[in-house]
Amino acid sequence: MRSVIPTPRWMQKSVPRVLQYIILTITSVMVFIPIVILLFGSVKTTGQMYSHPYSIPNPPNWDNIIQILSSSSFWRLMKNSLIVMLSTTTLTIFVCALVSFVFARMEFRGKNFFYNLFTLGLMFPINVAILPVYFVLRQMEQFGINVIDSLAGVILVQTAFQLSGNIMILRGFFTAVPSELQDAAYIDGCTNFDFFWRIMLPLVKPSLAAVAALVMIASWNDLLVPLVVLNDDKLWTLPLGVMQFQGQYGSDLALISAFVALSSIPTIIFYLFFEKQIVSGLTAGAIKG
């Protein structure tokens, strides 16, 4: 009977690690190549982008960046995006925190039914539901609520589609708080809102920061909702601003690259500042120790 030679222990550890590095390297290259092409294109002319799209610009042409930064439309788009992002994030966190607290810490008839209604929202992505939502917004005008062609309409729709997933995330953190802490707070005279505001929110602050960061990035990059709701170009957000470079016979790819590169800088800054909060807030428990 032929004996089986055991695989060396160093090989058992090294082979999976090498495969991990290969997969991570391939994934990183696939992610960063479009970004590098975009950055190179932002400092090229349109002719250079068509003739040498992958080459390093030599010398770089900074006219595109200067033209974008010197235009008043770019800063107007930036202001509109900031208004939408901050308003959507604030409203989403406020509603999600309250609803998650109710589902996690309070008992009432029909609790599971209403919670399941919120989770059903995950089954209808915004790409599928945007047309019915538009009709609902149109019907609201009959009651004197005009949200079409306004930033309020964008904020309302974005907030509505951010609720389901974030309520599920926050509910898990609210549930993780020991019930003994709630009983002690009630014995000391706390009401439900006092317990929520003074005790629960400080304990789940990492998860709130993580959800806020995710909502900010999603709102900043959203194209579909502003495209459907907004008609006036003075109310456009940054993702819609690309359309101003599209002419009848073609598009200025160099200006588009410069515009997209500048528009993505706030998103990168958001992620760099909130990366630790996102990871720790979504992986750690509500209470440490």
C-alpha cells in the first residue's frame, strides 16, 4: 500500500495566502484602472482622449480643471448636492433611530407585521419603483404639496428608500442593549423618550455614524432620483451636471472627466473620514466590554 506524503505545514498556510493576494490584486486593478483613466482624462484634451486614452498626459492640460472650478454652475451644483445630502442624512437618521427603537424595545400589537412591511422595502429597488413614486409625487400636488421640481422632493424620495435597510441595521444594535439597563432607567423615572435620547443614542453612536456615512455617500452619488424629480437645471445636483457638457453632435469627454473627478473628491473625503466608523459601527456590538 502506497503511503501518502503529508503536505508541509508551510505550504498549507502559504498557498491560500498567495491565492488571496492574487484575488485582491486582480480586484484592485479592476477597480483602480477606470479611476486612473478618469484622472488622466481630466488633464487631457478631448483629442488626446480619443487618440491616446490610456497614456500618461505629458504635459498635463489644467485648462479643464480651471474651467470647471471657475464656473458658477459647478458651485451651484455643489451647493444643491450638499443640501440634499445633509438633509437626507439628518432625516434618515432621525426616522430610522426612532423606528428602530420602537421595534427593538417596545411591545405592541402588530409589531412583527409592521416590521415586515419595512423589510419588504428591500425587495423593491429604486430602479423598479421610481415610476410609481413619480406618480405618487404628482398626486400630492392635488393636496397642495408641490414636491416635483424641488429639492424637497429629492430629499423625500431618497429618505424613503434609505429607511428599510438602515432600520434593520439599527434595530440589531438597539436590541443588543441589555434589558436590565432599560428596567433600571424606568425605575429611576425615565420615560420611553428619555431612555431613547439619554441612554440608547449614546450607546449606539458608532452604528449611527456608520449609517450616516453610508447614507451620505449614497445620496451624493444618486443620479436616478434627481433625474426624475428635477426639471429646472438650477436645481440639478452634481450627478446631473454631466449633462451640461453634452452637445447636439457629441460630448466634451475631457471636461466631463474633469467634472466627474472634481465631483468625486467629496465622496473620497467622506469615506476617508468615516471608514473606521463604517467598519466598527457595522461589525462591533452596541455595547463594548
